[in-house]
Amino acid sequence: MSGLPLQELSEQVGTHIKKVQPVSGGDINQAYRLETPDGKLFLKANTFPEGKSMLASEQRGLQEIQKSGCILSPKVIWRGTINDYSFLLLEFIEEREKVGNFWENFARELDCLHSNSRDAHGFDSDNYIGTLNQINNPDPSWVSFFRDQRLRVQIKMGLDKGLINSEEAKRFEKLLNSLQDILPETTPALLHGDLWAGNFLSAGENAVLIDPACYYGSPEIDLAMAKLFGGFSNSFFDSYGEMSPRPPGLSERISIYQLYYLLVHLNLFGRSYWSQIKRIIDRYQ
């Protein structure tokens, strides 16, 4: 992205932007490090139609995490639009090597985040998982919320995109119809929602959560995503389990929760994820 409106951005920030450095910011937005007389800032920018809504959802998630007081996340400085650009301006986090009890601290802080609760599963508004819309209508039942607003939505999306055929879609039904016998009802917990290894930074002894897809639901779904693609130490899971023991059957539930993220990846990136999905649903045929 070229031609950033630096003068208008400087006016919004309230200080002169001395230097703009492109940095890695993921697949969705362009990202920049801004240098000002008051220090560094992190800027996300995009020009696509859903970009404004996506950055607003990210702002809302970061603010919900910060409100918990449990774990670090970048402070939101400003969000807005200038010309065709949508922007989210954040505190710049200097990533540092993991030291000391990083993983144990991360587990404790995540457990604290999960201690924040509401009356219903869901969130104040819909948001995004990657570039896909994530529906968050309040539901007092975790089982029906996860079945209808997570799995069924992604299955239908796969059908509509031609990534899942009708016979494959039918194979999900036995699992969907048996979820009430597998998943326990749970107190709604504040979730990061997309907790893979690319969505946290190290600030030394503590983790910093970024790119949230927040809602309230079962804490185990954050653990499921953390386990899916690796990048988390065993001591993280051991420490979390000691602080917040899970009911029997966790490994089966983890697989079912991972099904959501695998369907998301199928709908984002294509059929290469089908074999992993099939292995899970085959257990319920």
C-alpha cells in the first residue's frame, strides 16, 4: 500500500510522524511501524470493503481483553477512516525473547481471562475469524451455540463455496446430533477466540495477545486452537490444567472444537484441510 495520508494521520495522532516502516502484519492488513517524537506506534491499514468493520471488531476485542486486567494486549490509540483507507492505530509492542516462567505465566493469565463471565455465550456483536464472519448471537446453551453458530455456519459456507459436497455434509449430522452427549454445558468465559501461535507476542516473562476474535464460550476452545497447529509448550497446558482442571473426556472435546477451526481453514484456504476434518467426523459414523 502506497500513498498513506501521513499529514491526516499525524493530525489524528496529535504528533508528527517522522518515519514509516512496513512490517509483517499478517495476510489481511498492511502493517506499519510509525516513529514519532513520543515513541513508536503500530498501524494497520486496508482498503477493502469489509476492512472498516474488521478493524472495529479487533478494537472491540482488544478493549474487552484489556478490561479484564488479566493479560497484556496492545492499547488502542485510534481507529478511523481517511479517504479510502481504514486504520487501526495501536501501541507498538517490542517483542522480546521468552524468559523465566513465560509459559506458566501465560497459562495463569489465560486462566484469569477465562474467569471473566457473562450470562450467555456469544458477544455484543458479530466479529471475524480471519476474514470470515463469526456470528455471536447470545445463547444460554453452549452446546446449541457451538453447534448452530460455529459448526453449522461453517458447514453451510463450505457447501455454498463448493468445498464440501452434499454427501460430505450429511456425514456431519450424527456428530451434530450427538453433541449434547459429548459437550458439557459450561459457564460462558471470555475467550481470545483464535489462539494460535501467531496471535501472541512475547514481552519477556509475559505474553501479549493480539488479533483477537473474542466472544464468551467454553475455555476449552482456546486450548483446542492452541493445540491444533503447535507452538505452545507442554508446560503451558500442564500449568493451565493444574489451575483449572477439566472434566473427563477433554481429548475428545478438543478434537471436536478443533473441527471448527479446521472448517474455517477449509473455507479460507481450500480442500487441503478435508482429510483432518474427515478423520474427526469418521469417529461418529
